[in-house]
Amino acid sequence: MKQVALPTYPFDTPAGLDHDPVGLRLLAHASVVRARMADGAEVWLALGYHEVRQVLGDPQFSRELATRPGGPMVSPAATEPLLLVGMDPPRHTRVRRLLSAAFSPRRVERLRPRVQQMVDGLLDELAAHDRPADLVSLLAEPLPIMVISELLGVPHSDRAQIREWAGKLIASTAYPPAEIMAAVGELNSYLGKLIAARRVDPDDSLISALIGVDEKGDHLLPDELICNVQLLLMAGHETTVNQLGNSLVTLFEHPDQANMLRERPELWPRAVEELLRHSKLSTNILARVASEDVELGGTLIRAGEGVMPVVAVANRDPSAFPEPHRFHVQRIAPAPHVSLGHGSHFCLGAHLARLEMQIVLSSLLSRFPTLAPAVDLADLTWKTGLSVRAVHALPATW
């Protein structure tokens, strides 16, 4: 019998595509498939919406086991076991509770007027800029680092260095593993010094709040604090930078939907959810390892086998989303997208990401009613070798 070649993961998807054609073709035949990674290791791909939700939400699929030597790994920076995203209960439950006590939706919501002020300032600069103007470097890149730095209490003068470190931490193949891990070490050293300064001289920043969190005598240990401030700093801005750029491309591709949002701004909360679903961000996702034998989509996953929950494919699963390839800001989905995760690892910064996306995109489209791309969207250049989909530049005019 002829042996069928296994598909390769991550998929060889053109960087600019907002979906994964290979994954969707595989999904048409099975919701769980065997695949081979670049290092030759075999893993299972969870492709169907319900299967991805199960992997993300079922504690039998362990993140902790996936960070250990020999575990399935795409991004070297994600192997740190002290990161919240690399923990299982009960450690995860404890650390997330302590982080959540300081990084609450109420605390984030209090930022809304300040974020609007920052966005208005950036749009003033954009309006004064020569045309065409790059919406990535002038808006999508600066706003999230401004917000998370102010929230955490990171000095303005250090933001450029943090952006440089961030670019390496989200890499999969864009930099050698040793260079990525060196950036992790440099960033952690920087944060260790910043945290030490805040212990001596606390302020009203989130870092000071995290130092001060104490629930029934429990607090974040020094290494836990450094690693998870790093997580908040990276995840709290780098993903938003790229999702903003991707979302603007999607809105330019669908001018009828952008015009609808100008006419009906009350649709923005729903539109942000549709942008998160439709406009692919992750080119790979954090792996899991089965801690015991478990059935997934009718397939038996053996204890110790790796599973990749492929979010971008799940978000286009026709069994969960009618007309899955249609971008429609009035979509009332029968199921929530999984771009921000699901279960105990649901994105801690989801409220901040939604707030920033809503303010940036609504303010931009309102202020510049004739905004349009200054180049053919097919000619945009996209970054490669990262764990996220990211456009280099987005020239626009008005």
C-alpha cells in the first residue's frame, strides 16, 4: 500500500493571505489530521472549530508538557515554563488569579479616555503628514506600545529598544534561536531592574500594582513577576500592532463594510469581533501535549502526543460560521471566534486589545472619510518568519 505523505506544519501559506488554504482543504476531509513539523516530529492538527475549542479548553491537553524539552515547538520564546501561557493548573490558576487582580477589565476600561487622547494626537500628526502616509509606522505601531508602556510604567525613552526585542520574541524562523533567546534574556534583565526600582519607589503603574498584589498571603515570586510582566508587555502590544495593520488591510479590501461603519458607528464592537475572526493573525499557535489518552473529533490522541490547535482554520470552519469567507461587520455568529483563545488560557489582555482596536479604527475612519490605500493591496509587502501575520507598511491617502 502506498504511504500518503503527511502535510507539513506550519503551512506554507503566502504571508499576506488572511486564511490558510492548505488547512481548509484538510478540514474539508477531517477535523483532526496528522502532520509533520520542520524538525521531523509528528503532531496532530486540530482544524475544526469544535476540536480547537476542545484542545484550548480541556485540561487533558497540557501547555506545561509542551514547553518541556522534546515538546512540539514553533517559537523558541514560548518555551519558558514561568510564563502564564506555559502553565497548567494549579500553578496557572494561582498566577492568573494574581495577575487578574491587577490587570482587571475595570482597570483597563479606565484607560479609555487616555487611549482616545493618544489616538487623537497620532491622527493629528497623520493629518499633517505628506501623502501618501504609512498607517503602520504612523499609527498601528506607535499606539499599542504607548498604551502598554504607560499602563505598565515603562519609560518613554525605552520604547524603541522594547520594540526591537519584541520583534525577536515573536519570531519563529526570522532569527536564529540563539538570538531570540538572547533577546529574551536582555528583556528580562531590563524588567528585573525596572521592577526593583518600583519596589523601592512605587507609583500608580501596573508593575507596582503587581508587586503589591497579595491575596491571603500569596504573591507573585520574583521570577514569576519578571516573566509575566514580559508576557503582558509583549502580548499587550505586539499582537495589537499587527492585528491593527491586518484589520486596516481587510477594511480597505471591503470598502462597502468600511462605509457602513462610518454610517453606523454603533456596529464597531461587532465589527472588531468580525475582524478578529476573519483577518488571520497567528501563523502558528501554542502547542499542547495530551496528558492522557483522549478522543478528539473521533480520533484517539495518545498520552504524550502533541496537538496544534489551528485557530485561523477553526475561524473559517463552515460548521460554525455560515459563509465563513465573507467579511460582514453585521455578522451575528452562532459561535464566538477563537482568536483570543478559549478556556483557562483565554487572553488576559482581550479587553485592552478590543478597546484599542475599536478606538483606533473608528477614529481613523471617522476623521478621514476618504481614506484609501495608495498602492494596489496585492503589492503590499508582508513580513516572514514570524509567529504572526504582519504587513511591513500600508501607504494611504485621503
